[in-house]
Amino acid sequence: MAYQFDFMPVVQNTELLLRGALFTLELTAIGALLGVGLGIVGAVVRAWHIRPFSAIFGVYVELIRNTPFLVQLFFIFFGLPSLGLQISEWQAAVLAMVINLGAYSTEIIRAGIQAIPRGQLEAAAALAMSRFEAFRHVVLLPALGKVWPALSSQIIIVMLGSAVCSQIATEELSFAANFIQSR
């Protein structure tokens, strides 16, 4: 009962697999950049209780974190066109990944912001730093440093979740592998 591994289909379809891998990396990079950006905005709004946006981001975070990624992807890909907004598979995949990562990174970054001692902001004010400088140097950068392990893990989860995007016919790595296997 010895199995013979046959790598010829892989070799014969290297270009298709490389295109799929590149698409997966592009999808992950764009989703990560925009998702973390959305997460920073959401974290600041939620940590500093900026009304009414804090409540809006709270509902968004709870809604997204409590629904499966596949449901979000299907809602975007199949639901938005029924509302008159036509988007491609690629756009739907990116939008779903940004929305999903944005919700998770909002909470991760908010925890980092809340971990910064209040005395740090008081020290920044004593040094005559502007509010923006204090936020950037005293709050955001140290907060991102504290939460980087959790944030990078979430980005990896998003990359792994990109395989789900093959369900709407995005030509990422899993789609390419399934296509080769079906021949």
C-alpha cells in the first residue's frame, strides 16, 4: 500500500499556482493595510468614547465578530448587487477582508491604547507636545508595539481565510489547486 506521489500536475500548472499565490498575497496585503487602518480609527473612537461614532463602531465590531466570514463574504458578493451595487469577485473579497479584519483589529488596538498609562499623556502635555504628536508618539506607536503579536496573528488568520474567497470564484491559491485537482 505504498502511495506514489506524482508532482507532475503541480509542475505542469506552476503558472496557475503562482498566479493564485500572488493573488492571495495581494488580497492579504491590501486587506491587512486597509483593515488595520480601519481598526486604528475604530480603536481611537472606541477608546476615547467619541460620540456617536463609538456606538456605531461598537455595533459594527459586535456584528462582524459574531458572524462567520463566509456569511459576510456572501452578503457582500450576493447582497450588494441586489441593492444595485455591482462589484467584482476581487472587490467583494477585498471588502469582506477589510471589514472583517477592521472589526478584530479595532478591539486588538483598543486594548493596546487602553494599556498606555494615563501618566504618559500627562507627561506629553508637560513637554508641550501637540495632541497629534502625543497621540502618535506616546499612544499609538507604543500601543501598536504591545499588540503586534495579536495583530500579526489576526493578519495571518485573514490570509488563511482568503481560501474561503474561492467560494465566490476568486482565483486565489485554493481556487487554483481545486481547479487543477478537478481536471
